[in-house]
Amino acid sequence: EDPALVEAFEARVAADEFIEPKDWMPDAYRKTLVRQISQHAHSEIVGMLPEGNWITRAPSLRRKAILLAKVQDEAGHGLYLYCAAETLGTSREQMIDALHSGKAKYSTIFNYPTLTWADIGAIGWLVDGAAIMNQVPLQRTSYGPYARAMVRVCKEESFHQRQGYEIMIALANGTPEQRRMAQDALNRWWWPSLMMFGPPDDNSPNTERSMRWRIKRETNDELRQKFVDITKPQADYLGLTIPDAALAWNEEKGGHDYGEIDWEEFYAVVRGEGPVARERMEARRKAWDDGAWVRDAAAAHEAKRQAKAAA
Ligand code: FAQ
């Protein structure tokens, strides 16, 4: 690569300029973006499954309508992000192939099962809460199409977070059985939510370069810390207990100390060994196969339209 081009590129990034699809960029920058944006897209798409599981069993029509809208938003986010990645020269088919063959990752969090209705509350509160924490800074990521996609995505995520917290409020103030369900969901989703932010900074191979290129604006540990600090008072308000005996305010650092994350579990889930990883991939592959006739019909329709236009 031409050192003058690299230098000019680095200067633009350092000046907080957006890089646009037709601009020159280093190969590794392009690759990192395709990796991160496509994995982000896959997470949105696979992320529809745990909640989709509860649409038919939502406890009221109101809850059902809200959940349906949320899951639909996630499909929209996925498609938005695939489009952003396509501007880097990769095709939708390549990305989806990579997901289905197990080559591409998606967030570890979606490999855990949703066992009760309270899990839908906990996902909105914690999983969308963590997603917002990670995605708000990405509105200033250096690649223009990704940054712009994040603006709308973040607005919708904050509605998602509130709908989850509102479910938790209802359960936490409900019957003893409902309170128990809420606490149980918090117990099961807390640690996996902390893992969403990725490995610790000293074990995160991509962070340093992605921070320099302003793809990432904050490190994994910085975002995780902010998430813990914001979420603890929310748990207190619900009267629920975060399942971490080491969680305590540290006056000196102006943040909470928290217990050791089980990184063995994290890496096992990243390797595809999560509790419901196999079901998730099977569901995605089946949806893709079942939708083949729709793609074929759309392509045939377009071919006919073009033939007519040419005639
Ligand atoms: N799961 O060097 P780093 C949502 C991988 S929110 C799986 O630190 P990086 C909304 C990582 O890819 C969830 N893999 O990597 C929603 C890398 O492997 P690679 C999606 C993980 O990229 C809510 C390796 O470990 N959000 O979907 C995870 O600098 C509710 C080393 O890690 C995003 O994707 C993990 N948790 O930092 C939907 C946000 N963590 O690729 C439905 C955008 C790390 O080299 C319902 N992404 N790995 O083979 C990011 O901000 C970053 O990519 C990180 C990872 C922070 C996820």
C-alpha cells in the first residue's frame, strides 16, 4: 500500500472525518469493518430468535404487539447493517454463507435460552441496555455508513430497553412468584450480558488498532464498567439483587468493583458451544432454505420486468 495514501487516510481519521465508501482505505481497515459490521448484523438477525420464542406466549395482547414490533425492529437493524457492510464490497450472500457455515461470529448472548416471560424483560433491560452502551459511541465510528446506521438503531434500542425495564417493573412489583421469576431472569442474564462487551482489553486483539482507526471509540472494559455503573441503581430500584457478591461501589475510582467474569464460559460460547448454539444455527439455516422460493420468485419477477422494459 502506498505510504502516502496510508498517511493521508490516518490523518483524516485522526481529524474525525468520516470515511465514505468510495474513499481510499487500507485493506485491513476494510476487512475489520466487514468483520465487525457483518457480525453485528448477524447478531441482530440471530437475536430475533430468543424473543421470537415468546411472541405467541406473551401474557397480553399489548405485550404481544410490543414484542412483535421489537423483534421486527431487530430484523430492520440487521438489514440496515448488511447494507452498510455491502458498501465495502462484500455481498449479502457471502456474509450469510459465512454465518451459516459457522465462519462468522454473532454475539455470544444469543446462545442462551429464554425460559420464562421474565427473560423477555431481562433481555430488554440488560441485553438492549448493553447494546446501547456499545452502540451510542459507534454513532461516531469513522466509517460513514456504519455511523449513520447507528443513529436510527440507537433510537430504537432505547425504546427496546425501556420496554424491557417496564416488564421488570411490573414483575418486580407483582406476586411473589413474579418477583421470583424476575430475580431468576436477572441471575441468568447478568453475567452473559457483561460478556457481550467482549474479552478484557489486555486480551482483545482488535481493540488497539480499531481505537486508532476510530472504528471503536471506547474499549471493551470501559464500556463494561459504564454498563455496571448504570445498571446497579436500576436493579436497586426494582428491589432485585445482582448475582455478584463482589459488586461494590469504589469511591476512589468513582465506579463499581465487580467480580471475575467466567472467561472460560465466554470463549466456549464464542467457539460455538453455547447452551442453544446448535438450535440457533439450525433455525437460521432452515429460515434461509424455507425462503428460497421467495428469493427465486423475486428474481424471476425482476428478470421479467427487465425483459419487458427492454422490449
Ligand atoms: N460474542 O478483539 P475483540 C444486538 C470476538 S447487540 C461473540 O475485542 P472487537 C442488539 C470478536 O469478534 C450485539 N464474539 O473484538 C440486540 C473477535 O473475534 P474475530 C451485537 C465476540 O471486534 C439486542 C474476538 O472475540 N453488537 O445485537 C464477542 O474489537 C437484543 C476478539 O475480540 C455488536 O456487534 C461476543 N460478545 O470487539 C438484538 C456491536 N466479543 O471477529 C436483539 C458491534 C468479542 O476477530 C435483541 N461490535 N468477540 O474472529 C463491537 O463493538 C465489537 O465487535 C465487539 C468486539 C465489542 C463485540
